[in-house]
Amino acid sequence: MTKIAFIGLGIMGSRMALNLLKAEVPLIVHNRTKDKANELIEKGAEWASTPKEAIEKADIVFTMLSTPQIVEDVYYSDQGLKAGFKKGTLWVDSSTVNPSFSEKMAEEAASIGVRFLDAPVSGSLVPAEKGELIFLVGGTKADFDEAKPYFDIMGKVSHFLGENGKGSSMKLLINLLLAQSMATFTETLRLGEAMGFPQTQLLETLLNHPVTPPILAGKKSKWINDDYSPEFPLKHMHKDLHLVAETAFELNRAMPLANAAKEVFAQAKQKGLGDLDLSALYKSIE
Amino acid sequence: MTKIAFIGLGIMGSRMALNLLKAEVPLIVHNRTKDKANELIEKGAEWASTPKEAIEKADIVFTMLSTPQIVEDVYYSDQGLKAGFKKGTLWVDSSTVNPSFSEKMAEEAASIGVRFLDAPVSGSLVPAEKGELIFLVGGTKADFDEAKPYFDIMGKVSHFLGENGKGSSMKLLINLLLAQSMATFTETLRLGEAMGFPQTQLLETLLNHPVTPPILAGKKSKWINDDYSPEFPLKHMHKDLHLVAETAFELNRAMPLANAAKEVFAQAKQKGLGDLDLSALYKSIE
Amino acid sequence: MTKIAFIGLGIMGSRMALNLLKAEVPLIVHNRTKDKANELIEKGAEWASTPKEAIEKADIVFTMLSTPQIVEDVYYSDQGLKAGFKKGTLWVDSSTVNPSFSEKMAEEAASIGVRFLDAPVSGSLVPAEKGELIFLVGGTKADFDEAKPYFDIMGKVSHFLGENGKGSSMKLLINLLLAQSMATFTETLRLGEAMGFPQTQLLETLLNHPVTPPILAGKKSKWINDDYSPEFPLKHMHKDLHLVAETAFELNRAMPLANAAKEVFAQAKQKGLGDLDLSALYKSIE
Amino acid sequence: MTKIAFIGLGIMGSRMALNLLKAEVPLIVHNRTKDKANELIEKGAEWASTPKEAIEKADIVFTMLSTPQIVEDVYYSDQGLKAGFKKGTLWVDSSTVNPSFSEKMAEEAASIGVRFLDAPVSGSLVPAEKGELIFLVGGTKADFDEAKPYFDIMGKVSHFLGENGKGSSMKLLINLLLAQSMATFTETLRLGEAMGFPQTQLLETLLNHPVTPPILAGKKSKWINDDYSPEFPLKHMHKDLHLVAETAFELNRAMPLANAAKEVFAQAKQKGLGDLDLSALYKSIE
């Protein structure tokens, strides 16, 4: 039976791996800090002390890491994936990275005979937990078909979008829309408060209005309870906006609004709010 | 039977007045240029050659004008409302203006014994035509109740939001969210095209995604057909964003994102796209 | 001998009036709060308890007020200028206002037979004190020539720039450049500190470099001593940037950078720094 | 006698190398395309067909390249510097890059026993030609002293600013100030034209005013003659602003104004103006 390695057990990765385990997929896991793997190990996952060790024992590897730099580390380091990859292995990178990085890693993988899918996910903590993520996938159709049973366990739908880089591209577009919605809604909410409306009235009226993206309704309780425990950490969205800016630079596109939103997130991060949920922008735009 | 004066017969006003007429409300109409009133006159509306004449014969007046300056002209000019108002008349201003302007006009009206509601509407051409507008109303509850039967004819719901200015305040918040959504979605759409996605694939994927406000789906055909005939003219949205900036200035609020979006609309208007639908931002962010 | 009325005795006006007094110009002064006039009265200026009283006794009136709204109040109020103006009087408005406001007031003045110059000044506290201001003047050449002897007392140079509004126009351009320089220099200074350079090294290197406007060198001691006593209050510059935004709106010009800088000043004002010198942006961009 | 290799013979590098040659410094040159080296070869420089060949014959190497990626290529490629470096060689990189890149290359160089200075220059075509550049240098004082005689030939002053990265850091700050000045001045100039001032009057008044950086006066003839032949190509400034954004991201600094200016340059580049002088922003902000 196909053995899966899963590397990167943060907020998202830990839930995704757990769903694989529940579906009785043979699983070997690795994370920079072992404590995040404990629950999975108790429930039957095998522990690998390095990425190299993980991939040596597996047929397919999923990586779910927070920045392109960490993906590079996991791949290139002494005990990294590159050192352990067998020819023909399928590497599915679900990290949110810039498209040109996915393209570069796909080429790098191909140069050592490894197949590569960029397969970032749309959805944060709760969909990850429920197995309701959306996979956005770039690569070959054959590789997509091979990985699809696992996407189906961890998600509710998976889209094959074309060649390598296309998964990461679509992911960036979606996160950009989410970031913009969050930032502009928060700024508007604060203006409404300054106009004299109670916060609850504003949330009732504006969150249900068709000018507001439905996804924001999911944050209502965070604003009401002033509790910003992270589902999607603010600093990760800031990083995603930075990847958008890099991609726009590479593609020769001016994006004044994306960059303005990036700096609103930067101000919040500079104030020390980076580890909170992205809805904590509300505390920054005070 | 209560006679209604309706002043301002543009894209919105002409549809609203027609719905009153269809409901057999006795109606007297005025517009700066008479040709826009012809259809209404044919269908039974009385014509008034000045605002003064209109209000002298009516018990309630609705105004639906495009800028605060035009509202002032209609009120203060020689043959304006002020010259004709009887004590106790109810003035319902459905123009989109800044809240402090509504407050000022309410005070002005009170000083000559006239009651005032700021009652701007959410919704553009099609809802106006179908009588499905949303009225956002500031003033006294008693005046709101008196006007409500007419709101019910022209709209599907009317919200009483508090004292004068609150209707205009909520309207600005909603238009701000719409403007931001349009501007950021368009910028994102153009990035997606530069990434190599076909426009149709992007519209399919992104318009149905919960990160996108449902209202934008109504613009899909405009993008696909490259036809930007106006439902909500771009220049009016630019004006609304300018009112937001003024209001933020008055309330001592920094709004970097609202101002950035304002300038994206300004660039489009500077390129001569002001009379097209606001979705024509797509032609500006090329 | 020609008698001069001077209305508005703030940071700038008090110094300007004092220079007229030192030059033995017969002077009648007015200010909303009398205490700011005490020094001038002691030194020989006559006190007028209202603008009306001031202008009734004078041949030329200078106004030096902080916003267009205050100019309107001083003109239109019961005991305002309009109530006291004699035909043929010359009104020199040195307030920083938007050009369309100057044009409007010039028309208003003309309608009651009063001549009008918009004559804002370039230069803040120290040049005002030393009589080294620069007058930027719009109106007729004959009126300019009549006022020039007084410009020469209060300033080192006066430019006749064309019809009414042109003085205010040039003033806005200069203040816009100053605001932009201050805001971008401060942001750059803070980046330099984050790079690890000591503040003093940055100030030494960057203030003397040809990429930096010479005027900023005058703020060096404020940064070094962390003392932001006002020469040019931050809130006034914010107001000027708001006038720029209004003017750009009227002239159909997109100005993304001016608006971005406006919001940086707005953030500082929102934090309560408005009464400090505009160099206190440094405390806001922390 | 010490032999110098000079790699990168663009607008700047070709003039710098020529000055070394005129000062009778033994010189070996390389460029991606040989034609740019012809004049130097005629005047006595030796040609190297690869970076490797150049460095094998030299004691000190200067690189003057347009992006960090090209520096990496010149270093890491098969026939690159790394393949030819002798232990103890001094590498002086005068390219404008981000500080963290300089730090990384310094470490990389150290790992193979090569000494490294980041030594970008302030000044464009004309100062390069006249030998009046300003060198901004990071590294060890001993290495700086060794390179100083060559800095003195190519420049009028050289600043030792501290450890590796400090030269690149100061360079970015200066270019950021220049970019901001150019962008905000251009936007202001266009507003002034819309106000009705002739371009020549604006240039006369504003370029000589202390709110404007002296360096901009050097662009006056470009605006007057509508001739934007490149001294400092617009696309390079856009790249520098991108490096600023990357550096701010790394240092956790929000920089809304730097990012707004970056996008103004991006719009100009997107319109095809990238190869013109950066003053061609005037054609973009039309």
C-alpha cells in the first residue's frame, strides 16, 4: 500500500495529516519540532527525524510549510529531501509560495527524476479539520490523478489548473482577494464606529450585505469577543502579500492596491500582532 | 390624497418615480432637463418647471440628485425648494451625500419648519426598476413612518438607522465596500490574466468563491462582453469615494485604503471612462 | 496715512503684524481670542473687538486664518467683514486655502465692490519673525502693486502669479512638496535606523545629500532633541493635503502619492500629534 | 602592479572602467555582450571571455551589474567567478542590491577565502564619466583601504560605513529618497499644469525652491526638451524600489509611501517606459 510522508505539522498540516491517518493511510511524519507530531504518533503515524528519512520510506511526500525559504531548507539541507529522493517519487507541495518558486522547484525536482505538483489549499483551520479544503493544483494531469485520492481525503474538491505554477498562481489570487477584503472591511468598520454606529449593528448590516464577501462572516465572533486566536495567522497573510508583490514585479504588473494592503498588514505586524488571526487587523486600525 | 414631488430623474430617479406612478401615487416631477421627464408625463405625472413650483403643490418631496452641490442648488436657487417650502412639509433626500451635509441640510430645513429625512438607497439600475431598492434612513421615527409607504413602493426594505446623517453614513459605508471590492477584484483579475489564466476561467473560479462579494457576479456579463453601459457610473463612485475622504477628514480617521481606491477611480476618470459603468475600471487597469 | 487691519494672530499672523508695527504702519488688529493680541496692543496696535469694527476703520485688511471655514466665518458672520466693508477696500487673504475657494471669495468680494488678493506665504515661524516670508499672489497687478509695500515689510520677496486663485495654487504646490518630503524622508530615516545606522549618522549623511530638499535641514535639531514644539503644526499640513485632494478632485487629476502622504499625516493626527510640529511624523512612524 | 578585473560594462560600468584605464591601471574586462567592451579594448584593456577567465588573471575584481540575479549568475555559473577565484582575492561589488544579498555574498565569498566589499555608488552617467561618483562601502576597514585608490580614481569621495551590507543599505536609502523626490515632484508638476501654470514657470519656481531636492534641477532640460534618453533607466529605479520593499519586509518595517512610489514606477514600466530615464515618469503621469 502506498506510504505517504507528510512534512510540516503546523496549524494546517497537523489537521491534514490527521485526516489521512483517520482514513488509514500509512503515514510517516516529520516536523522541525517533534512535539507537534506527538498526537499523530500516538494515533499511529511513524516518526521520521529528518526529511531525508521520511522520504526514503515513502512513495509520495506532502509538504505544508510556511515560506518558500523553509521549503528550500527542507529540500536542500544536508538531511533534506534531495538527499533522500528516489527516482519517480511524487512530491506534492501544499505550501503557499509564489508561482515562479513552484516552477523553479518543479524544474529542480525534474532534474533528479522526481515528479512535482504545486497543490496549495484554500481554507484555514476549520476546513482543514473537517477535511473540506479546496486543492488548487498545477503539474501534469497524470500526477494530479495519482494524488487525487489523498486530496479527496483532506479536501472537498480539487481543481486541476494546468502546468506547474498554476496551482500557486490561483492560490495567490484567492489569498489576495481575502487579504483585500479583510483590510478594506476593517477600515470601513472602524469608520462606521467613528460615525457613531455600534459595532454589532455594523456587523449585522454589513456582513450580510452583498458588497461583503461571505467568508468574512466566519470572523464575526472574533470581533465581537475581541478574541484573535489564530486560524490564519496575520504574519502568513503578510507573507502572501509579499509573494503577490514579487509575482507582480516578475510579471511587470503595477498593483497599487495590493501593495497598499500589504503595508496595512505590515503595520499590524510591526505592532506585534503577527501571531494573531488576520482579523486582528482590527486592533491595528484602531 | 398625499401628493408627492420627485426631483431628479437620472438613471435612478426616473425608475423610482415610475414605480410611484405605477402605484397610482399622485406625482409632480421636475428635472433640470425636461426630456428625461417625458415618459413620466405621458404616463400621468404632472410637470413642474422649477423645484419651487413642484414643492408648492406637494406634501412630500423626494430628491434624487448626483452631488451635494446640486442638492444645494436645488434648495437655495431663486426658484429652489427654499422659496416654495410650506411649514411642515417632509423632504426626503435620497441623494448619496456626506453625512455632515445631511446634518447641515436637516438643520437648514428645520430652521424654516421643514422636516428632513436622509434616505439614500442601496442598489443601482435593475433594483430601481424592479422596486427592490434598500432605503437607509436617518431622521425621526415619526417621519420615517410617514415616508415608509413610499419606500415600500420603490424598495424591498427600508432601515431606520437613527438621527439625521445616519442614513447617509450607512450608504457611504456600503458604497465604500462596493468600490473597494470592484477595484481590488479588477486588479486581481488583471494579475490572473498576466499569470496566464483565461479571463473566463478566472471569472468562473473567483466570482463564485467566498472571498468575493456576491454583488460582483452581476457584472460578469460586462467583462465578458466588454460592454460597460452604465448601471452605476464610474464618476459617481469616484464622487462617493471623495465624500468618504471628506467624512474621514471630519471624523479624524486615517483611511489609506479608501484613499488608494479613490485614486484608482480617479485614474480611470482622468482617462475619460467616467460615464461608463464602474466595472470599466477593467479598461483602466489594463 | 493708510491704515491696515490685521485679522488672525496665530503663530504666523502675530509675527507678521508685529513687523508691520515695527515699520510704523498704523495698525488695527483682531483675533478670536484677545490674549494673542496683547503684545501688539502694548506696542501700539489698536484693538477691534470684531472683524466688522476692524475693517470699518481701515483701508486695507490682511487675513491670516487657518482654514477656509474660518475665513468664511470671519467674512459672513453677523459682525464679520461683509457687514463692515466699504466699497473699494482691498482685502488681502494670506490664509492657505484651496484655489477654488480663493476664486469664490474674490467673486463674492467683487459683488460688494471689494478688491481681493490671494496672497498666501511660503515660510513658517522663523521667516515670519524675521520678515523673510515669500508672498505668492493672485489678483490684479494694480492691487498687487498697492499691497507690495506691506509684502516688502513682512517678506523678502513677493511673486505676482496671475489672476485670483493663482497665489493659492502655487502655495498648495509648495506645501505639497514640503509634506511629501517630510513624510518620505521620515519613512526613510526609520528604515535607516532599522538597518542599524545611528540616527545622527543618517541625519549627517542624508540631510546634506542632493536627494534631500534643503528645507529639511532646518528640522535637524527637532529630531536630535526629540522636541517637536510647533513651527508648522502637523494638523495644518494635514489640512493642506486635504485641500490638495479637493483641488485634484475639482481638476480631474489622479494623485495617488499626495493622497498616500495625506493618510500618513492623518495617522499621526489620529494618534494625537496634530498640535506638534509636522516633523513629529517621526513619532508616528515609529 | 595590481591588476584589476572589471565585470559589467553598462551605462555606469563602461565609464568607470574607462577612468581606471585613463589612470593607467592594468585592466581586464568582461561583459555579457562583447560589443560594449570594444572601446575599452581599443584603449588598452584586456578582454576576458568569461568571469572565470577575468578573475584568474586579476588581484581585485569590480562588478557593476544591474540586479542581484545577475550577480548570482556571474558568480555561480560554470564559467563564473567562483570557479576562478584565488584565495585572498578582493571582490568589490558596486551593483545596487539589497543589503541581505550583500551579506549573503560576503559570507559565500568568505567560505572560499575571498574578501568582499559592497561598494555601490551614488551618482549616474555624468558623475561616472567625470570620475565624481560617491562610493558607499561596507566590509572591513583594511579591505576598504586597499580598494580606496581605485575608488579615488572613479569617484570624488568614498565613505566607509561599517560591516558588509552597510554600503548597500545606505545606497538603498539614497535611491529611495531620489525615487520619492522624482515621483512626488512629477505628480506635483502635473497638478500645477492642470492649475493653469505654464511648465516653464513651474520648473523655474519649484526647482529652485528649498522644498525641492537640488538633484532634480539636473533633469530640467529633459522635461523642457521632452527628451528622456537614459542617465538612470526608469526600470532600474523600479528594481531598486523592489529591493527596498524586500528589505523592509526582512526588517519588519511598514513603508506605505515607498510602496506607493514603487507602484507609480511600475505603472510607467508597464506602459513601456522602462528603458527611458527615470524622469520619463512625466510621460506616465500624464
